[in-house]
Amino acid sequence: MPGSTANTSDAKPAGLTPAAAALLTSMEHWAKVRAETMGRRSLGKRKFERLPYTGSHVRMTLTQPNGTRTDFVVVTSDLSAGGACVIHAGFVHKNTPTELHLTDLMARPRVLKGTVAWCVFLGGRAHALGVKFAAPIDPRQFIEATAVSKAMNSSNDESGALSGRVMIVDDEELDRELLSMHLAEMNITTVACPSIDAALTQFDKAPIDIVITDLNIGNEKGEEVISRLRSRGYSGAILVVSSETEKSRIDQLLASGTTRVFSKPYRPPELLKIVSQLLAAIPMPASDAPIYSQLEGVLSQPGPVIKFINTARKRSEDLKKAMEEDNIEAVRTLLKTFQSTGAGYGFEIVTEAARLALKQIDASGAIAESKDSLRRLQMILTRMKMRPSAGNDDE
């Protein structure tokens, strides 16, 4: 039985069995009533963006309280980083352990473990199940990038909750707290700084995805913030909030590396929408969430992956030392190692982060101007984990 046959179009897959066709019809009915159903359930803002993912022959394994495991054929409706919605021919109790057997875009079988979060009756025997994954996934491994982009663009009015770290630089405490409050509603981590020196100190501690700064910080100008952050290797977006209306000054800000200028008083929805779009475009936003190997559920023995995680952490310390010593050749050698090995052990994000850091250091020829991407890689290396259930001592 194939792991999944999924698509993101409106056309029905060919060759459906009568049972699968009935479930697919139920799925279409579910799509019509979902908004009303979810409104009654008062779910509020979603933590993860829901993306269309129609699979007509998907295998789902349910584990009963007595330990019995049973396979069923279900139809998937949508997929997100945190879970999936499937149409199943029967009622399933909340918290029932599940395993969804999908196939990613590289034709690799994947087993996504989770539990039933809710069950809604649709009619006949059909029920819609909300499955919550045990650990977040990257939907882009299962859905073409164009489909992901289309789905994201169609829901710009829903800010949702994004991962990422935003630095707020403002010498007015009330302004810092106001902006932090708005961003907290999106579950975005904020780092509030009352001065440029405080901002630089925080920047040296951990990666920053977006900087939002007032035009004037005490006796210093916003251009100084921009200049000093850029000289430290920060390459992300910088948003300036200002009451300045003089066009020449705004043009000067944009020329100095500002991504966008907002006039005071700014409209929070407009600013938050831009922040959402910028974070959604970042392939590896700063986060403290654990990163699990994509080979989990595929390999029978986790030993090689565990060894890679431990070795990578040790080499992360070597990378830190090489950066402190300004040893660019040692840094490049370590980056090439991470780039060539990460994906092979199921950590494609490591390979991509190393590739971007190597590209930046080759372009600039200096470690100082590449610190942002290098620290981002270091953070990723510290987040690599194996689940406790995998029977290991890594946690």
C-alpha cells in the first residue's frame, strides 16, 4: 500500500476505490462546513499555517488502549507544521496515538507520529480527524514550494503565529512594551533594547531575524544602529519607525540599509503584516525549538544519527573557536563539512545553513561580516535532537 498520493489541486485523483471516493466526497463536504465548525469550537488563532494536501490513499495506523495497532486508508484534507486533517470512516477517541504514512517530495517514506486532537462527525460513517504531530514538521518537504507560496499569499489576512526573533530598539519604554505586546500575540520572540549598545550586546548573544528601531535613540541616530549592526554581520531586515516626513532623510535611511520606514503613529496591523511576510520568507528563522532528523521512522537503528549529533556539537565548539581567532580557513573547512554531511543524516536544515554561511563568507571575505549566518548555524546545531522514545541518551 503506498504511503500517500497527494496533490494540491481541485481535481479528484483517478482510480479511486469506492471507499476512498466516498471519503473524498466527505472531505469536500468537510471543506464547506469547517469554518462554521471551527467557529463553534473557538479555536482562535492557529499556531501553524494550514496548507491544502489532498491524499486519496493514505495509510494511517491507530493504536487502541489495549495496544492493538490497526491500519486504515484515509483521505487527507490539509497539512501544517503541527498536524493534519484527515477524513476517516469511523469515530476515533481524542488522544488516540496515530501514525500517518506519507511520502515526501524526494519519494522517501515518512512516518509522522501524533495523536487525535479532535473528531467531528460529517455524515454516514465519515468523520474529520484533527491529528496533532508529536513534533513539528516542514510541510515544504511534502508540498511543492509554489503551492506553499500560493496558500500563504491567500491567507495574508491571518497573521497566525510565526517563529522568529525580533529586536526592538527604542529608548521609550512604553513604545518598546507596546510593540512587544503586539508581536507577542503572534508568538514571536522579542528582544527589547533601550540603547544601541544594548542592541549590539543582544545581537552578539543570539541570531536576530528582524530589527525594528526608532529613528532617534537618545542622542544617537537610527542610521548609527543600522551602520553598527551591518558592520557586525547582520544581513536581515531593518524596519525604522519615525515621525520624520522629510523625503531626503527617508531616502538616506533606505540608502543606508533600511528595509522600510513607517511613519508615527504607525498602524499595528500594517506593521505586523510586514513582519509576518518577512518572517515567512526566512528559510531558517531563529528559534529554540528542537530539530529532529528526517530519518526518524526510516532507520531501524538511530546510532549513526546520534553520533552525528554529538560530533556536530563538538565541531560547533571548534567553529566558535575559529571565529574568535578569526581563522577564516578553519571556518570554511568546518562549513564545508556541515554542508556535505547534514542532509545525509536527515538534517537538511544544517546543510542549507552551512551553504548560506559559506556563500556569505566567500562573498565578504571576512568572518566579522558573516557572524549572523554563522551564529544561526551554531544555534541550529545546538537544537538537533533525537526523541526520547528513540531509546537514546541524547536528550
